Amino acid sequence: MPKVLISDKLSPAAIEIFRTRGVETDVKTGLSPAELRAIIGAYDGLAIRSASKVTKELLEAAPNLKVVGRAGIGVDNVDIKAATAHGVVVMNTPFGNAITTAEHAIAMMFALARQLPEASASTRAGKWEKNRFMGVELTAKTLGIIGCGNIGSIVADRAVGLKMKVIAFDPFLSDKRAVELGVEKVELPELFARADFITLHTPLVDGTRYIINAAAIATMKQGVRIINCARGGLVEEAALLEGLQSGKVAGAALDVFEVEPAKENPLFALENVVCTPHLGASTAEAQENVALQVAEQMSDYLLTGAVSNAINVPAISAEDAPRVRPYMELARRLGEFAGQLTQAKDGVITHVTIEYEGAVAQLNHKPLTAAALAGLMAPMITGANMVNAPVLARERGIEVTETVHDRASEYQTLIRLTIATKTNTRSVAGTLFAGSKARLVEIKGIPVEADFSRHMLYVTNQDKPGFIGRFGATLSDAGINIATFHLGRAAAGGDAICLVSLDEPLPETVLDAVRALPLVVQATPVTF
């Protein structure tokens, strides 16, 4: 039974989902980093919100950890690079609080346009300053949206309903999607120049940090209003303060800050600033939704291998997982087989080509490629898995090519893995028998049909009379029983392959004897 730790406060309904699905669950909130490190080694999964920090040090103390689930969209508190290096899947819940956050941005825009917080405070203080709080209408104003993904698109929809003119900057926004949303797609400088209101809905990464800074503000309309309900650090607060004080920026509505919790900030002293304490996702519905979603996602992964809303690994839906799993196993075994042969030859891998033919060509091949690379890397790097294998390949300068063939295959489905080193090229291919049983069908272009067995011996030799007898006698004399025996050759008298399954590991002394036989070119033990 997989075991999950919930280290931040989640809805009790999420805990019930874990337990109903058969996942053992512990709830221990408010732990210090040292306390969390002390116990994390016992868990397969970690469910968090924003309080717990998943650092490199925590991951190093978590040898059994397979998945981190963030109940919410932001993963600033997770070291994604370190998690990937440790083979840990990182999931978030990008849809659970999208509506809530979008609604908060709209609410902040209204509050900013009509100076509602200051007007409320003034009225409650016994004043009646009707002439002091002169607002502006949203109708016919131009709203510039930076980031038009899950949340930004909802904001766009609501703003179009308010009869605003909506323009959007998002490198990933297609022309078709822009038309569907009723927004005009523009570049960032044009957005700055045209927008009456600007709202941010983009992650905080190196390319978006201080996307609104002094230079950007200088190009904006006089009297622009800025809303940030996304991430602190998207807006340079010192530049914003200067813009507000000079009148270039008529007002700002901020739910997030560069330093949180934000208990002291020069912006708080300005009347034309609306502030809330990171409330974007703070509705009962959103808290419930993200908690339930993360529990379902983590349970699916731990119990079935399904991957959804992952930051660092290809997605596999719960419906596709049972169908894809046998193909992933085939890809992994082909990678392991090729990796062990390549390791034995001490070759430095420069290129990996993975070909998909037949039924497998119709599947999502990204997780299959990750599984093949994991198998390939496993003999060389301890801890390699389908999460970190693509990164490991890139770090080692290995070029990976995926090819999907529409052509008919000799087999109903076929995966071929070709490994190129500086001195050699080797290919292995496999198929599924009976829909789920992985089987080798080709090595170095030579047809050889064999099951993947726990202990195997791979031998290449010259195709000459007498080899099989001497080889069999060598194993027999050593008391080694052959479970299965498979042969293949390129041409009569040319290169040949012998692949045998054994009941036990082959002792080094026997392996040396096989390698010393006449006609033997290579003899490599392979284990699965």
C-alpha cells in the first residue's frame, strides 16, 4: 500500500479520497523543515499547499518519494530541477482555483476603478465624501492581459462580458484561440501602450520577473491601472511606487507581493493602492476543489501510473494508463537491453533513435520515449527513471530522435531502439504478444524472437560449424542449465547471434570460458 504524507492543511474530503482509494495517509501539518526531513523517507507521496518547501535537501532525505502534489497552481515552493533529478513527479492543480483567482482579479479591478476600499473606510468613519471618490467606468476601456492561459482566459471572458476591449500578450496563445476568446492578440510593447487596465496572469520565471518595471511603465498610458493577482515579482514594486507617486499610474490592485507575508510595504501608504493578502484562491469552493483534485491525481499515479497535470513528466490519462503500460514496459526493457550491451562495450552514447510502428504509432509516445531512456540509463546511472531520464540524456549531450511510422509493420506493433556511440551503432526491436507480453524480435537487424528473462546471456559469433556444440558443452560442464535458446544470423557464414535464458546468474569464470571459445566475438550477461 502506498503511503502519503499531507504536510499542509487540506480538506478532510481529500484525506478520505486517499484512504478510500487504498492509499495510507498521515496528516502532519506545521512541521519545521528539519522535522519534515526527519520523516519524509517513509513516504511515497507528499501532498502540500504553499507552506511546505520541497527543497533539494528534503528530496535527498526522501529515497522512496515518487510524487509531490501541490494543491494549487503555483509550484514556487518546489525545487522542480531537484525533484526531476531525483525522479520525483511534481503535480499541481491548475484548474481547481482558476475561476476563483479570475474572479478575484475582476473584483480587484472593480475595487480599483471605483476606489471601493477607501470609500468604505471613509463612510464607516462617519464621513460622506461623495465628491472625493470619483471613479471610472470599465465599459469601453481597454484591458491588457499578460498571460492568457487557464486564469487569463477566464478573466478575458468576464471582461468581454463587461463590454471591455480586451487585448492579450501570451507567446503560447494561438490566433484561433484568441478569436474564440474574443480578444486581440498583441505584442507586449503594444499592450503597454494601449491598455487602460493591465492584469497579470503568468507564472514567475526568469523571463517574466519584473515584466512590469520602470522602463515598461514609462511606455504605458498616462493614468494606467495595474492589477496583479498572479505572483509577486512580476511587478517591480519600487518602480510601481514611483509611478503611483508621479501619477503615471493612477492606481494598483495587488494580491501578491515580492516578499510575503507582506506586513510592511511602502505601497500600503498610498490611497490609490488596493491590497489583499494573497486571497486569489481563497474561496471555500477553490480550497475544496484543489484538495480533491490533488488527492485524485496522486492516488491515480501511485496506484495505476496515470500522470495528470505534471510539471516534469509527460501526461498519461487514467483511461490510457492500463493500455499504455505494456508498451512502456516494452520500451523500458528494450532500453535496458541496449543499455547493458552498450555499457559492456564501454561506448559513449551520442544519439538515440526510437521508432514506433503499427498500433503503438497511434499512442502518446512521449511517456514511451521516457521509459526507453530510463531503461537505457538504468545500467549506467543509479536512480534513473522516466522522470529524470530525459534530463540525464540532455545533460550528457545525447541527442534523442523519435520517429513515428505510418507504414504497415510485420508485427501488429513494433518499437525499435537504435543506439549510436562514437564507434558503433546497435539496434534492438520488440513487440507485444497477446496484447501485453514484451518480446524481443530483432537485434542489430537480425531477426531473433525471445522473451525477456531474468538472467540472459547475449553472444555474437561467427556463423561457423561447431560453435553451438562447444558453447552448449561449456555451459553444461559448468552445471549451467539453459532455459531457452534463440539463434539468428545475418547471412550464412556471417555474423550470428545467440541469446540464451538461464536459471541463475552466470559466474564470471564461466563467462570468461565462453568468451575464450573460438568464433566468439562478444559475450555479455543481461539481467532484468
